[in-house]
Amino acid sequence: MNERVKRAGLQVDARLAQFIDEDVLTPLGKDTDAFWRGFGGLVDRLAPRNRELLAKRDALQAQIDSWHETRRGKPIDPDEYQSFLREIGYLVSEPEPFTIGTQNVDTEIAGVAGPQLVVPVLNARFLLNAANARWGSLYDAWYGTDALDAPPAKPGGYDPVRGEAVIQAGRAFLDLALPLEGMRWKDWDGECVPPLCHPERYCGRRDGGLLFSQHGLHIEILLDRSHPVGATDPAGIADIVLEAALTTIVDLEDSIAAVDAEDKLAAYRNWLGVIRGDLTDTFEKGGRQMTRALAPDREWTSPEGEKLILHGRSLLFVRNVGHLMTNPAILLPDGSEIPEGIMDAVLTSAIGAHDLAGLGKVRNSRCGSIYIVKPKMHGPEECAFTNDLFDAVEDLLDLPRHTVKVGVMDEERRTSANLSACIAAVKDRVVFINTGFLDRTGDEIHTSMRAGAMIRKGAMKQSRWIDAYEKRNVLIGLNHGFSGHAQIGKGMWAAPDRMHAMMLEKIAHPRAGANTAWVPSPTAATLHAMHYHHVRVFDVQRELSGGEFPSLADLLTIPLAQGVNWSAAEVQEELDNNAQGLLGYVVRWVEQGVGCSKVPDIHDVGLMEDRATLRISSQHMANWLLHGVCTQEQVLDSLHRMAAKVDAQNAGDPAYKPMAGNWDKSLAFQAACDLVFKGVEQPNGYTEPLLHAWRRKAKAAA
């Protein structure tokens, strides 16, 4: 057992306590004894409420299970169903009309629409890349991906044919975003400020660069005739740089595997490093050692001759864990583990306070706010608890009320069905709502687990509830004053190697009125930024405001496969697809502590996987088992065969431990089996309790 020290009744991992005392509190000028007394009192007040909220989740689920059991095989009457949900408190009354009152929100959130990254906090290199993805090379993004509708680059150095296609695409983009008077960009010679149709879009210049803006997003044209690209360009344009990832979520939740004090300490250290601006990472690339650090701000001279400084980095949110899990990093006076969400709220806010105090090399919020995304909340009571928790954190840290802002993930069924009431519970600190299709689907399956067999996983995106969910999220946000004050977000593009498809499909997000959407990489952020030049999102929001909401009945329509008789081949295909994705993710999580990565799917296409995707696969298989669509033997057969496939897909990884043939020894395979065969009994279908237990076993055995 790791050494612990006592702090005001709490038993704290000694290394974590030292970090908090010396690295977090002392630079803030905080009295450490007073902090720990306050922290202990906060936990004493709020941990029991946390447990009560989780108990209510279980009680509601038991009532819903019982209701479906008594009606098995009967059609569900929407009115009767809603009446039942209101009777048990699952659905609450709509609040009186209100508008959010959040103040001191940075422009990247309130005033400009653009891409959003989510990055695992435990990977310093990825974290730095994401923070620096505020600006991205459009030429590099086109040249190195399939986004451009042109032949791929030939191997062996620069391909001038591919390069010319990139240059022509760049000119076409500039014609759209920055049209010229009396000419097209291909005719500009680069010798003067180009004659814009909209002169106000010209923002300034610096040596080798001209700065422009459209829809609040900046575009820099780099001019350098000595550059290999600029030397062959008629205007000497060497690159087009786009303002891309306006905001980034630094993730302590679904994309990492943090199960103990060691993991949490590493997470908090990286969060402190990126907030203070001194985080670096040294690595080898192409045979050379490289060190990455945070980018500085960017400086130009405005047309009026004044200094113009723009943020060089993405504005950072931090995503805490939800209310469910506990962590052994800190033990309560009775020896039980601290609710991890309470620990995250206190410590990530204390670290965020370094930014407000100006203690770092760079600034994150220029409006004096700390931005926390809070996931996996079920309904308005849990949102109200988060609001009270953040109040208590502000009091503990002597921060003005509502300094700590909240992003509400609309990813659980009870939250999306009561979204207005959830927003009302945090109305003076909310800066973000975001649809999370993956977790929302997992909760959809688990909530109605006993209603019957669900449709196939791939059909969920065409189901009635998902259409209502996506549209209601936007309209409810607009109804409560989000436009120009907070973000309305959409979910992740999961295939980082399929940028051409992303460019065709993801423009639907700004067209739906979302002023941000998630992308899987800095390159994807640069490409997705073009969509916000094509679409003026705030105009779309004005057009949508006051529109008719899809009905609650549509949102609550359970995606049951009534009357469907799948063939044996279709059942096998579904089981294999779920089993392969589940195993491919779990083996890295349990054995290597990798919480999010590009995992090859059953067709060997790399997809970004995290716990939300795992929740769907495990819950779907558990649902089909429960309702006799398949047998335990069939599921085991799929798991065995897909384990061999996953082993083959990971054959090049020297740290990989094969599963096939090691059924009783492979901790990852045993974890995967638990996720399916114990899936019905998992709280809300979450995967964390089992993953954490198996990961701790793997760490102990290492």
C-alpha cells in the first residue's frame, strides 16, 4: 500500500498531498492547513449527497425495469409511458421561461463558432499538440490526408503534382472566404494588400504574413518566395494558416485510464503544466529528438498601425469525471474512497486558479473564468448538485461566485428528457451543452434493457429518438439564450484517417446550429474550420430560434426491434462487430492503461474509441443475450474468434499480451467477458467499475 498522510481527517496519498501542498497551494499563497480543513468539511457535506443521487439512479432503474417486465411483449403507449416516468420522478415539470445569466465568458466560447478538440490529459505530447492547434496549416492538412479530391502524394519527397492540387484548392477556399474585387485569387501577384470585396476582413500584417478574418475566424496568408512552395507560386504564397481549434477539452474522464493515486497525480501534473505554460515533452521523431512546448501568442500590426495580439493556443476546458466513481487517492475518515468527481472539482479548480492569479507563462482565460466540463449527469438534481459543489469549491478557494463555469454533457437519457430543467439548475455558470451520441445510446439501451431486444447498433443513427435528441438539444439551448453567450456542441468524428468523408458530412453540424463540434486531431480541426467559413452559424441560430421542438414522445421512443427476425448470419455479424470493437479497446485499457486510441475495427479501419463506444457494444450484447436473440455460447464463440483477430491487429506492438488461447490468464479477455455477461447489472450500463477493477489487477501483477 502506498504511504498516506493525514489531512484534516482525510487519508491522502503522500505523493499527491505533497503535490497539492507544494505545487498547487503554496504558489497561490494558500494556508495548507486551512485548505485541508475546508476540503474535509466540503467532502463531509457533499459525499453523502453524492451517494444519495447514485441510489436514486438505482431506484429509478429498478422501477423502470419492473414496469417493462410487467408489459413484456405489449406495445408501449407513449402517454402511459410518460405518465409513469413522471410519477416516479424520472420526468420533471418544465421550468418557467428563463435565460442563462452566465458572465465573464471568453470570446472563443461566446462569440465565435469553430472546432473543438478533446485530448487525454495523460499524454503530454497529444495535450501540447491540441493546445497548439489554435492555428493549423491548411496546406499540410490537405497534402497529408485524403481530404483533397485529388491523387495522393507520391512517396519519396515533395510531389509537385499533389502540391499544385493543394495550391489550387487553397485559391478556391480564398475565393469563397475572402472574395476579391475584379479578380480571383489566382490572379493576385502578392505585391500589395489584395483588393477585398469586404475590406473590413483585412486585419493586419507582419513580416511574411497577411491576416484576415471571416465569421470571427482568422486566416493568415504566409508569403515567402524563398520557401519551396512559395518559390513556385505566382503570388509567393507558401501556406494558408487557419484559426482552427478555438477550444480544447483536456480530458480526465473517458479518454484516460486513471484508477489510483499514481494515475490521478500524473493527470493533475499535466493539467497544472499546461495551465502554467511550462509543460514540455521530449520525444524521438524521424530519428531526431524533439521537444514540444506551448505556442506563444501571435502578433501583427493592424491597418491602423497598432499592435494586434491574438491567442496562440486553444482556450482550455478541463473535463472532470462524473458522479459515479470513487478513487483510492484519498480515503475518507471511515476508510472509504473519495467520490472522484468531488476530488476533481476541487483540484482542477485549484490548478485553474493559477491562471486567474497570473502565475504562469501564458494565460488561458482572459475573462477570469475556469471552465469545467461535467459529464454523465442524470437529470436536474444531479446538475443542481454540481452547482452546489462548484459553489463550495469557490468558497474553499476564495473565488468569486460563478468563477467556475460548467459544460453540461447532454449524454444521458434523463438529462436530455429534462434538459431545460438541467440548464436551469446551472443557469448562471453554464457555458456549454453538447450532445454525446455514444453515451446517450448506451444509456438508451440500459434504461430500457428489459423492454425488449434493441435494433442493431448501426441502425441507431437512423432511429426516431436520435433525430429528436439532436434537434431538441440545439433548440432548447437557443430557447434559453445560448446564442452569443455559450456553446451548443455536437459530437466526435471518429475516423481520423477519413478526412474526405468528414468534409462531406461534418458540415451538417454548423448547419444544424451548433457553434462547435468535436474533431479527433489538430489536422481535422484545421479542415473542419473551413466549415465555419462556409456557414455563418449565428445566422443559422437566429433562423432556428423559436422553432418547433420535436416531441418528447419522439425523444422517448425506445428503439426496439419489434417484429424483426434476423437471420443467423445477421446475428453473427452483429455479435462479431461488437465483440471485436469491445476486445480491441479493452485490451489496451486493461493491459496498457490506454484510455483512448485509434483502434482498428473489424474491417481494419482505425476508429477513435473510448469508454462511450465500449458502453454501447457491451450493453447491446447484454441486451440481445437477455432477450434470447443469441446464446452465451454464441457470444463466447464471437469473443474467442475476435480475440484472435485483435491479437493479429496488434502483432506489431511489443508490449501487447495476446488473448487467444490464454482465456484464463488474460485479464483483458476476462474483463471483456465481464462487461458483457455482467452488463445488465452494471450501474446505468457504465463500464468504469469493471474496467477499474481489472486495470488495478493488471497494475498489481505488473
